[in-house]
Amino acid sequence: MISGFFVFNLQGALLVSRLLRNDLGRGIADAFRVHVLANPDSSVPIVTLGSTSFFWVREEDVYLVAATKCNANAALVFEFLYRFQSIWRSYFRAPLCEDAVKKNFVLVYELLDEALDFGYPQNSDVHALKMYIANDDIRLEDVVRDDPRMSVAPAAQQVSWRRPDIRYRKNECFLDVIETVNLLISSQGAVLRADVDGKVMMRAHLSGIPECSVGLNTDLGLEGHTARRSATAVNLNDCTFHPCVQLDQFDQDRSIHFVPLDGDFELMRYRATANVKLPIKIQAVVEEVQNKRVLYTIVLRATLDEKLQATNVALRIPAPRSTTHARCSATLGKARYEAEDHFILWRIPKVQGGSEHTLHAEAELAPSTQPCTFP
């Protein structure tokens, strides 16, 4: 991963140098200074000199540079560089600059030694770092909030993303599953492609260090690993979790075990492309009459279970650009013509599962010898 970490000023003077692995020579910083900092035309954030790649960002009057010999994940390296900037701001409540680095170079080395392990980022959480590394402005009592138990608590019982002294009068948590259905259908109404992008959002107001678990569908499979073949199976193509989730437990019984963050956070994100059941199906018949008007018959069928409801349903139906006005009649909800955007908007506050509703509309067109065009 990262073989060396350096901090330069604008003149190319080396302020901080930490070699994390044994594959870099001590003169590697000079190569970056000569080929990048001394070259005013060099502005690319990644520079490869020989077999060494340099990743660098600038803040105020200093350059943060990470060097590596291997084919490292560029996004991960830049994420660490920007995370180091945020750690600095949290410690000093000020941007990273040359004078601050010179006055606190010992703290910089301590942060690097704690955040990187043999070149691999291991701990970049500000709250966890402040538990072990403090400057003159940060007292340990302030970090632990005067909780005497924290001064003797082993590190294994702590989590970096949550303070142990959180207290609520009423413990409660909420889970919201938010899904977006992406659908492509043919002119005959056949489904060409359908997939679901979903995320599980959680709001936790819990005291102490709670351990939570969420059970998922027992017939859940992961594409390419444990995909299920039954008709009712839920196969996920991509599945990512918040770092607080214990992944080994999910692999065993498809349950999510975690110590939640305090407040709102995204617990899980997923994507599914198989066995997608559409909540609503639309059948449209559009007829142009003598280049003077367009007749619409839109049928909406709710394929949900009869015990379920779809709320705040809205359909946007394109109308020709030459439309002067439109008359709409719907069996449920309200429909109107939006002249600025050239579409008919059909809004239904609530649709019961298993029901069917129809919209009839007639769009009057301005006189023209050209065929009508839709936006």
C-alpha cells in the first residue's frame, strides 16, 4: 500500500518524512521535489517516476504526498490524504499550514504511526485518535466526558464511531427501506430491463454501547456467491454495509449485527436485478387524429398486495410541443396539463393494491403541416 508519507512546503523543503515500508530509498523525496514541485507545468495529482507512484494534494502552503511501489488503489490513497486533512482540522480547528506543521511535527508523526500500519490505513477516526493522542489543547478528560469507566476500559470494548456516555430518556430506533426501481419497457409494454437500487437508513437514539441485530429474508442470496434459484428468492447483485456491521455474522445466517452510530446513518446499500416485482404497471394507448389532436388512454394497475397501498403516485405523460391545451379526466386523483414542460401530470394520493384506474386525455394541437413531435 503506502510506502512513504511526506509533507513539503511550497519551496520544496521537506517538513515531514515517514518511510512505512522497506521498498523506498531515503532519496525518494528528492525525486518528487525535482520532477514535480520544481516543474511549474506539472499539475496532475498522480505522478509515476520509474517504479514509484506519487499521490499528492495541496492545502494552504503545504503538499501532502503519499508514495507507493505497488499498484495501489488510487481512491483509497486519496481518501487517506483528505482524511488526514480532516483529522488535522479536528485537532487544531484550523487548516493545515507550514507553521502549524513545524510547531507540531511530533504530533504529526504520532498521528501517522497510529493511522497507518505498515502502509495500510488502520485508524483514521478522529474520536478514536483523540483517545490515545492528545495535544496541549485536548485533555483526556474532555474526550471521555468525565466518565471514570473510560479511563480503564480496554480498547476491545470501545468502538471508534460511538461515545460510551450517550444517554437518552427513551431508547428508540427506526429503520427505513428506500428503493428506487429503474425500468425500461418496449412500446408493446414488455419489460426489457428492471433493477432496484435500495438502501436501509437507520435513526438510533440508544444509550451506551448497544448491540443491534436485524434479520433479513432467509431466502436471500448474493449473486456469484450464494445465489438462490427459487422463484421467491431475493438475489442481490451488489451489497455494501456500513463499517460498523460484523460481516462474518452476515455470511453465516444473513443477519446484520452491529453497534449503531448515534443519530441518522446509512446501514446498508444494495442492488437487485432478478425477480423484480413491479409495484405498478402502466398500459398506454396514444392516437393522433388528423394532426389536430392527440387522444390518450392510460391504464394504471397496482400489482401490490391488496392489503398494501401506494401513496403519492405521480405520472408524467409527454405531450406534443404544439399542444395549446388539454382536457383530462381520471377515475382517481387529479390530472392537469403543464404547458411549460409539455406533459400531462396525473397525481394520485393513494392507490390500493390490486386496483385499476384510467386516465382519458385529449390534447389540442396548434395548426401545422408538420407531424407532431414529443419532447
